[in-house]
Amino acid sequence: MRTQTDMALREGALRLNLLLNSRTFYKFNSSVGVRSLSDNVLSKPVTSSAPEIVGDHIIYTQEHFALKESLRKIIDQEINPHVEQWEAEGIFPAHKVFKILGSAGFLGVNKPVEYGGLGLDYSYSVAVAEELGHIRCGGIPMAIGVQTDMTTPALARFGSAELKQEFLLPSIMGDKVACLGVSEVGAGSDVSSIMTKAVRKGDEYVINGGKMWTTNGTQADWICLLVNTSDGPPHRNKSLICVPMNLPGVQIARKIEKLGMWSSDTAEVFFDDVHVPCKNIIGQEGMGFTYQMLQFQEERLWAVANILTMMENVIQETIQYTRQRKIFNRPVLHHQSVHFRLAELQTEVELLRALLHSATALYIKGNDVTKLASMAKLKGGRLAREVGDSCLQFWGGMGFTSDVLVSRFYRDSRLMSIGGGADEVMLGIICKYMDTLPKK
Amino acid sequence: MSGRVLVGVKRVIDYAVKIRVKPDNSCVVTDGVKHSMNPFCEIAVEEAVKMKEKKLIKEVVVVSCGPQQAMETIRTALAMGADRGIHVEVTGKDYENLGPLQVSKIMAALAKKEDALLVILGKQAIDDDCNQTGQMTAALLDWPQGTFASELSMEGDKIKVVREIDGGLETVKINTPAVITADLRLNTPRYATLPNIMKAKKKKIANVKPADLGVDITSRLEVLRVDEPAQREAGVKVETVDDLIARLKEAGRI
């Protein structure tokens, strides 16, 4: 890059920092130093949860908004100030962060009260997921989501009391970090093709195989592992087993370097003759695949709730940036192509939110929302790419730097169309419900 | 003595919001703007809850004056550990004109009614920066006051208060009942945990009107105009000290 562009970029970054960290002069005297607030509190978009509409909200009550406010404080105090550092280091301290969240009750929102959970309905989990979208990266919310909504639901519903005491309770308290072992090098979307095997020997299983894309893998205390426990039909020969990560034979082969989600450590794990007691199995042998499928609706809605907030934040920050950035003597925002495009994107965000909330409302009443959840996930992944791409364009050169949220969002959000059920899988599910798939 | 502590909390515009003045210069825009509990009030609530946890006092009663929305602020305090709330309903024009004198009359009346051992308030609100309510409340009750408290300790039926003053720190010992105002370094307010947020739903919030307490809230003040601070203007660079003096003389500054 030429020196002039360098200087312009640096100037832009400085101006941006000033813009985002500015307080009004009114508050100068009294706002300084309340708790740990300083330059690290980047501007919160003014569109925060409006308590004025509590009575009319489709799923949220006063308590939901109170929950969001409290969680937001934790995010602003304990998480966001460190995001830049953790992204650069390629890992975040999961035990530390989970303990803070666990102590405040945010890791067991819809889990049983006997094990430290709050026994609330899924709308509270969605509220948590939405609020976690205020974290200024995708990696940490993803890691939290794995802990709360991917590794523990089956355990909470089908695990034995002893197993729940050993694994569920500490995971809800934030004392143990969990990870999920489902995908493998040779099996992703086709979960039924996994090869990891658990052979019964007396009152132990001996596990051999390997797992891929294990979020939290390098820090986890235990893994919720999907394995083949018999030679039956592929949907009925699998089981979920709680495996401590410190057992001999469990090897963390490598931490994977990724395009985005840098603060989340993703591992490839090998299992070499790992002996685990048979009582560590969750529920019934052979039901693992079914159990895993049961929680997909929740996982997918969670991912959508999370990305909604992030998209809104990116749109808001883009508005703020383009309002003060001038080009051809007027703010970038004043160009119709810019504010019209942002309006289009915001409209789609609202549509996705409406789908999320109505699916959640139906779900908490006991309905099956597989089709709606799949539609929402599909749309979420695709819309995030559009939002990231369009907004990054409006940021111009600055959007291409590592200093801004939009470039991180662009990288992080690309995963949504792949992980947790790829777009193609979502489409297959929707077609099944629409009865448009070719018959065998 | 009841072992009861009264804590006043105020609902203010959130510290992170960019304030805008209404086009008619009558007041600041509050519609649709994010509000939260005054940060110093949070510290006051935290101190009271801590005292209860240490079993130094028995009950924390939180009070807020304002319209319906003041209930949210009370609920946040309940979620932090306060036992019950009192919502003093003040709406419309009365609310716009509600200032430290009116609030302190209300607090004094409630302190007597509730037989409070302590009244703890934030040292000031971040919207008006008055720093008057605590002092006025103490005067109305003829109680001792420990303002700008950065440390509190109960010593029998007296309270030792370390106050942050301009010259440093001043320690005073005052009799109870007393009024305390919380300064920044008194404590770090806790997060309202989710279990406590859910428990707060069951806690009681009583509703009273100023008239019920025999308090007249008419204001003697009238706000004439609200303006934003003047825009900062560009400065002028000068080459020499003589130049500087000449310019300052010209501008009538010296």
C-alpha cells in the first residue's frame, strides 16, 4: 500500500476510535470510571431491548428483558474488553468465562433445577442467545452455545442421576467445560457414516476413532461422544457417551486454524483404546442418533437468535461509520444506494426475527418446529453473508482491515451456512416437509 | 430499631446514550431512549444487600419515585437482593418537575414510616448531577449524614464512614439512624443473577402516592430553557509569547 493510503487508513482508524468511544460532554463528570468502563466500551447501538413494549412482545416478558440486561452487563464488563486479545491469541479462557456465566445462572437456563439449572422454557434460552450476539466476535458465543445447547440437552433429558451429577451439574455451574464429538474427518453432514466405535468389554466400553471440528476441544474436561456401539442399521446402532478428556488414549491431535471464529479453539481429537465405564452412556444404547436429532431444533433456533443481534450490530455500526465518513463532500450514508441497501438488510433481519420468535412461541407450547427451525437456520446463514458482504463494501478500505467489527463478522459468520447443519441439509429437511423429494 | 435500610434508586437515561435536546429546548429527549438505574444507586443497593448478607441489618427496602417505568428500576434492585420495593407514583408534569427537595421530603416521610435505621442513596444522579437529595433528607429528618462514602462499617449503634473529599479521605463516626450517600469506590455492584431475577418476580412492590405520605411535591423551580453545550470552536496558534499576550489583551481576557 502507498504511504498516503496508509496515512489515510490510520487517520480513519483514529477517527473511528474517537467516534466509537466518545461520550457526550454532559456525562463527562459522572460517567467516568463506573465499574471498569473506559475506552474499551465500544458504542452500544441505541436500538437495545425496549422495555416499553414488554406487554406486547410475542414471547418476552419483564423477566426476559431483565435477564438480557444483566447478561449484557457481564458481556460488557468481563468479555468484550478482552475479545481483541483472545482473537489474536486464537483461544479464550473457557473455564474463566464459563464460571462467570455459570455463577450468574446463564448456563443452565432451561436445564433441571436439581442440577443447578433454572428449569425455564426455551424462550429464555433464545433470550440468552440473542444477548450473547453482543459479544464482539462469533467464536465465544459459539463456544457458549456448544456448552449450553449442544453437549448437555440429551444428558439432561436421558442421562442417569449419577451421570448428571458428574457431568451436567458442573457444566451448568461453569466448573467443567464440555465439547461435542459428532463430526468426523470422513463424516459431517452424513452423521450416520461416523466410524468411531465403542466395543463393550465387561463393564467398560473401549473406544477407538477420531472426531473433528470439536469446539472447546483443547480446553474441555469432557466430551459428549457419538459412537457406534453395535453393527445394526446406522440410525439405531449409535450411542452418546460422556467421556472425560483426561483419560489415557484421548489425544488432542491439533488445534485447527480457521478462516474465522479465531477465539474459539477447534480441535481434532483421537481416541486410542480409551476405556470408559459403561455407566457413562447417556440413556439407552442405540438411541444416540435419535437423541442427537431431538435437540437439533433448539440448536438451530439458538444459532439464529445469536446471529440476529450480530447482524443488527453490524448494520448499526455501518450506519454510524458511513454517517461520519465523507466521500465527494457528503457522508457516504447520504448516497441512496447505501441507505436503501441498509434498509433492505434491516427488513430481512426483522423478517428473520419474526420467524425466530414465532417458531420459539410454537416450540414452547410443545409443537414440532423442525421445518421452521430449518428455514430460519438456512435464512440466517445466507442473510449473514449478505449483511457482511454489503456492509463491508460500505466500509471501504477500513472494512478490509482487522481493526473493525465488520471484517471479523464477515469471516466469522461464513460458518453459519456450514456448521450445525449445512444449508444443503436444511434444504433437504424443508423439501421433505414440502414433499418434493424424489421418492426412492 | 427495625434493622431496616431504605435505599433510594432513580431511573435515569443510560450513561452510554448520546443525549439530544428537544427542538423546542424545553428538555432532553427521553422517548424511546434506553434508561437504567443510576450507577450510584446501584452502588447504594449493593452496599445495603452486602450489609444484610453480613447480618448487620435485617431488611432492604428499595424506593423509587416516578411513573410506571420506575417499577423496572425497583425490580432490578430486587433482583440484586433487596427484599421489597415501594413505588411512589409521580407522573406527567409533576414528574418533570420532581427534584431533590421533593424526593427528600418523600424519603424522609418513608424513613419515618418504615422506622428505618439507615437511608442509603447514591451521591448524585447522572442526569442532573444535583448531589442534594441525601443531604436534604438528612436535614429534614435531623439525622446525621455520611456523604461521599467510600467505606462503611457498623460499630455498635454508630457508623464509621470514610468520606471522599477534595483533600483526600475523611473518616467520621456518626450515630444511627443516619443518611449515607454512596460514592464510586464504595463497592462493585453485583450482576443480577438469573435465579435472583426470577425470584424477584415474587417480591412485593407497594404503590403509594406522595399525598398518601403527606408530602407536597410542588416545585419552586421552573426550567426556562435547555441547551446543548456550545460547540467547541477552533483555537488560534501564535508564534511568540509577545504575540500571545497581545492577542489575549485584544480579546479582553487580560
